[in-house]
Amino acid sequence: MNRRQPSVTLLQASQNHASLAKLMELNRASKMRLDAITALIPETLRDQVTAGPLSEGVWCLLLSNTTTAAKLRQLLPAFEAHLRVHQLEVKSIRLKVSAASGSGRY
């Protein structure tokens, strides 16, 4: 007879595993940063931008295409200043075009 392990929620699992808890915290921190700068992103580009990984102070924005990357590159100083004002500082912001949508370079 096979015994099933009781199911647990993601929150319960993260509380029991330090590495998973750290990943969830980094994901939350990345999402907070995107939420903070969303108003600075031109409305027509907002659905082209996703919060990416945050590692050692370097935050990555995942973009759907190179045109979006070119425009957002111009806005990086404003994003960084806005994050500083909201005490969500990063050392730098990287832009990466998602591999599914194009070249994957950036």
C-alpha cells in the first residue's frame, strides 16, 4: 500500500526550508521593485516587462523584445533614482530580452 505524503502549501514548504524561503523573499523583493517603477514605464510597454531575478544587488528586468529594451535603457537612471527614494536600492538594473521572444541577448 502506497502512503501519500500530506500536501502542504507553498508558504508551509518555504517556512520549513531555508533555501526555498530565500528564493521566495527574492521573488517578493523583485516584484516590489517592479511595482515601484511601473508608473515610470510607458503604458504601452508595461505588458512587455516582467520582474526578473534579484541577486547580490543586481536586478534584472525581463523584456519581450529589443525595442522595449532600447526604450527602457534610456529610463534606467530614473528607475534607479525612484527605487532609491523608495528605499528599494539596487546596485544596477540589467535588461534581458526573453529567449522565447527573440535573440535573448542583453
